[in-house]
Amino acid sequence: MSRLLRGSFLFSLGILISRILGYLRDAAVAYFFGASPITDAFFVAFRIPNTFRRIFGEGGFNAVFIPYYGEAVSKNKEKEFLSKISGFFFILSLVASVLGILFAEEIISVIAPGLKGKESFHYAVLFLKFVFPYLFLVFLYAFSMAVLMVKGYFFIPSVSQALFNLVFITCVILLTEVFGYFSLVLGVLLGGIFQILPNFFLLIKNGILFIPRLVLDWEVREFLKKFSLTLFSFSASQLSLILDTFFGSFLKTGAISYIYYAGRIYLLPISLFSIGVSNAFLAVVSSGEDRKDNLKNGIKLSLLFAIPSTVGLFLLSEDIVRILYGRGEFGKEDIVITAQLLQIYAFSIPFFSLQHLYKSLFYSLKDVKTPVKSSFLYLFVEGSLNAVLIFLIGLGVVSIPTSVVVASFVALLFLIYRSPEKAFPEISFLAKVLFSSSVMGVIILFFNEFSSLLRVLMIPLFGGIYFLILAILREKLTINLIQHLFKKLMKF
């Protein structure tokens, strides 16, 4: 349990720092460009390489790489394994980047067909040609992160993306007046370079040096077979974002931007807590620790944060959107629509959180087929429901988060049904979490007449009240977390 808590805490702390800068990055884009044809085009173009970054860096690559790499280390074949795997992905990412540049127009036509004939289409193609090389930097980032996690480094790999956001923000603020919308492209490329530097310095410091070699022996082929299946299953939520872009392109101008801005917010708790828990869980059980016990603790740890996150985002959605984006070219109508989407998206947080954990369980058993099936099911439900709500019922942009919530719930039920380990949190634990979340929600409503800025600044206080109530109720996991955090602070 201690290793699971430590790994989850350090990984989540790094992600928190990166995400805070990520919101400042989005706020800068919203300030200078609002919700416009330019932002629609940029978010469509950046969605592709950024989706691969999330897939590689937040689950898909790690899920396969960590068990295989750990086995290679135990057999003293570490450098041989790293050379073979890095060589293949080195070439693959370069080829993919070149193809992306050459076929940029065709790619945009496929993922956002509704943009054809709109002003956004030309900009999206142009943006994609410039940002696709970021895909190669994504591989370097994900590969170095996975190696360092096996070595016990969780904080530096997860926080290194903060440099990407910091450089991006700097480019937008300082260069927009000179380069206009091209400052967005410069931010992506320069940020991608800077985000890999801390990881590589740490690899060099630990003497992890090797030369990439293109070898396709049985070990590499077996790895690629597992990875190809894992890539799809772990990328369901990210492929969902591309699916959202596809359907959003048929809606009014600005819809893609609204979806992006709302998505960035609701994905924070998922990235901050569930990704950290699932990655730590995978690393812990891959080293031989008890799966069932760690799965139960992982479920409780995920719900401990996911449930109050849902309550908080639902009640504070408009305040959060107004503070993060409500300035410059981002107007009142933009705030209201984005907040409405965020309220709906919030209900998917517990479902996605538990999905990540259950998928890590299957990957620890080297079972990639079940997560793949769940991902197919998820995308089928989401796509079908989106088509019905948008084209038949005409529900508009709210169709997209509604479909995400339903699909994420269905996929989770499938994973639980197929799980080889049956571990459920105690009723008393769920009752305490729900009660504490409800009390927190009532307190949030009590401050409803206060300014948005004050209510957003009070989020840590609301969270503190939630955990205080749990501590008063003697909830064991909460007490362990507080003790763990206290020990960490004492070391400083």
C-alpha cells in the first residue's frame, strides 16, 4: 500500500503542476484568440499529435513497456531491450511525422469533415503541417518517462510537461503580436523540445545510455503485437476526443473550441488522480505484490477523489470557466456554453477513473484483449449516441458530453464483469465518501452569492472540508493519506 500511495502521490503531484500551467496555456489562447475559426482549426490540428502524447505518456505505452522492461532488467538485458524498442519507435515516429505533413489535408478531411467549406479548414491544414513533427518529440517523451518510472522516478517524468506549457505560454504572450496565429505553432514545437530535456538529463545521470537499433526479432514482434492492442484500448478516452472533434465539426463555429475548453477541465481529475493511481498500481503489481488487495485500495483511492471532483465541477463549472477563460476574446456566451458542457462531462469522471485502474489490472496479467473490447464498446456507444442526438434529435453541442458519460459507464460495467479479480470497496467507505461529498456540495452552495474568483480560490478549502469530514468519520484510507502527506512535508 505504501508504494502505491508514494507512486500515486509523486506522479499526481507532477501532473498537477503541469496541468496548472496547461490551464494558463489555454487561458492565453482564449484571451488572444477566443472561440473562433483560428482556435477551432488549431484545436483540430493539435488534437492529433496531442492525442498520441496522452496515449503514449499517460498509459498506453507504459502499460506494455513497464512489464517487459522490468523483465529485461531482471535478466540483465536492459540495454539490449532499450536499443531494440527505441530503434523501432524512432523510425516509426519519423515516418508518421513525414506522412502527416504530406497528407495533412486528407487527414483533416477525415477527422473534421464538417470544416470543409468553412474558414477553419484552410487554417487546420496549415497548422497540422507544422505541428505534426511534435509526434516525434512525443515518442522521446513517453519512452524516457517509462524508463524512469521503472527506475522509481515518478515526479520528474510527470512534471516535465510543465516545461512544454511554460514555453507555449511564453510564445503566445510574446510572439502573437509579431507572428499572429503562427505563435501557436512555435509554442508547440519549442515546448516539445523543452519537455524532454529533464528526462534525458536524468537518464544520463543514471548511466542509462544506449544506441537505437532497428531489430525485428521475436521479442520486438511480441512487444509490438501487445502494444498495438494496448494502444487502442488505453486510447479510448483520447480517441473519444477525436470522435468529439468529428461530430463537433458539423456544429456551429466555436463548438470544437467549447468542447476542447470543457474537456481540458474535466480531464484534470482523471489525469491528476486516476492516471497516477493506475500507473502506480501497474508498477506495484508488476513487481509481484498482491493484485486483489492493491486493486481494492486502488478503487477506493480513485473514488476518494473522483466523487468529490464530480460534485465540485458540477457546482462550480461556470465560476471555473469564467476565471480560466473569461477575458479578452472569450465572451459571456462562450462562458455559459462551455460551463454547460463541463457540468455534463463531470459525471464521467468516476467511470473513466475506474476504467484506467481495471485496464491496468488486465495489462498486469498481459491480457490486452479485454481492454480492447471495452474500448470498441465505448467508441461504438459514444459514436452511435452522438449520431442520434446530433443528426436525428438535433440536441446540439450538449450531445457530445452526454454521449461520453453514457459510453464511459457502459465500458466500465463491461470491464468489471470481465475482471478476474473481484474487489469492491466496503459499503461504509462509499457511504462516508458520498456523505462527505454531499456536505461539501451544500457548503459550496452556501457561498453561491460570492464572486467567481473567491469561489474558485476556495476550492482547496472545500476539498479540505471534504477530507476533514472523512477524517472525523475515521475513514482509514483518508487517515493513511494524511499521515503519508505529513511525513513528506516533514522531510522538507
